[in-house]
Amino acid sequence: MKPALVFAAIGEAMTGAALLMFPGWIGRLLFGVELTDVAAIAARVAGIALIALGIACWPGTQLIGMLIYSAGVALFLAWVGLAGGSAGILLWPVVILHMILTALLMRSLPGDRDAKA
């Protein structure tokens, strides 16, 4: 794996983790304003995406990266909806869509298919 790709993958995953855990602080460092309310929610979704991107950049882990993204977004958005946060008309359809996509991606994981038969 090329050193630049390793550096980029690690950097994106670390940035994603920071956005997921500290969206307000990262917003202040990047944009000079603290991210609150819906901006913090969007920053956390972006954080999940950056973590998944970092994982997907490693050889042979593209499927795992998409699985982590889809499952992470489904769980996070469900938590947002159940915790009484912002809930627009598309929140639950998107949660359900990502849950279905997560199940399909999990079925695509390599494994011993003969043992399941």
C-alpha cells in the first residue's frame, strides 16, 4: 500500500473520529464557530462517513467500510430520532433504508457458505 494512501486513510479516520466525538470543538477549530443542533448532527454523520472512508481505503476492506458507514448512520440517526432530536419526514425512511442496506452488506461478507447450507 502506498504511503500517501496510508497517511490519507489514517488522517480521514482520525478526523472522522474527532467529528463524531467533538463536533462543536472541531467546528470551532475549522470554521471559527461552534457547531450546534442540526449542524452537530450533520458533522457526526460526516464523521461516520470519514471513518468508513479511511477503512475502505485499506486493501480488501471496501465492503467493511460501506458496512460500517451504513450501520453507523442507521444507528446514529435512530438514536437521534428516539432521543427526541430533530426528526424530519425522511428520518425514519432513511434509517430503515440503511438498516436494509446493512443487512444486504452483511450477507455479502465472505464466509463459509457451505456451513450455512
